[in-house]
Amino acid sequence: MLRQSCTLIPRKLDGTGICYLFCKESTRLHFKMNEFPIPEDYGLDNPRRQSRGYYFPGRIGGANNANLRIAYGWTPGRKSSDKVRIRIAGDPLMETCQVLTNLLNASGVKWFYLCNANGAKLSRGYFHSDAV
């Protein structure tokens, strides 16, 4: 059984909001997702105790998530690029895809573009690596 891990990413480009990025542990380590900065809004303020409580979900599903793929390489003899599956939960926006694109470009890992669940590019002009 492959382990699934969760990484927090900002929901919007200004750093507000929280979305949960679920993927395999090997994908998380390959794309250096464990080095992504923690969003500013992470944690629940508790004014009575003057502290922050942190909540990390086990699994979040339902209609408010986005199943995506990251195209990252080519295998000789194949028609399409190699892809890994990720899931963004927590009511993501298209702006959240741009946040993920910026974080992947900043990590320095080779990747090509973001795809939908079927493997088609999300956009021709957006959501791709700076190297492409």
C-alpha cells in the first residue's frame, strides 16, 4: 500500500486561505513539497487561551476538491508525458492552481505542466513550468 501525505498550500495568490494538497509520499519528496511555506492563515485562533490550534485532516473528499496531474517527464516510445496524480481539497480555485505553479517553479524541480484528471493540459498559456 502506498502512503498518502498532505501538504498545506495557500488558497489565493496573496497567501490567504488554506488548501490541502494530497499526493503519494514519493511525489511529495520528489517535487520538494515538504519545503513549501506554510500559509499564514494556518491555525485556529483561540482568544480564551491566547494560542493557536492546528488541524490536519486525515482525508477530505466530496465535491470541493480538484483531481489534477503533474506532467514531469517523457519515456521513449510513449505518446504522452509521464504524470503523477495529486488532489487539492478545501474548496480550491483556479487561483490555487497558479499558487501551485508558482511553488513548483520555485522548488527548482523539473516539471512541464498541470493537467486535469484525464491528462489534458489545464491551459495553453498558464499553469506550466518556467522552463517550457
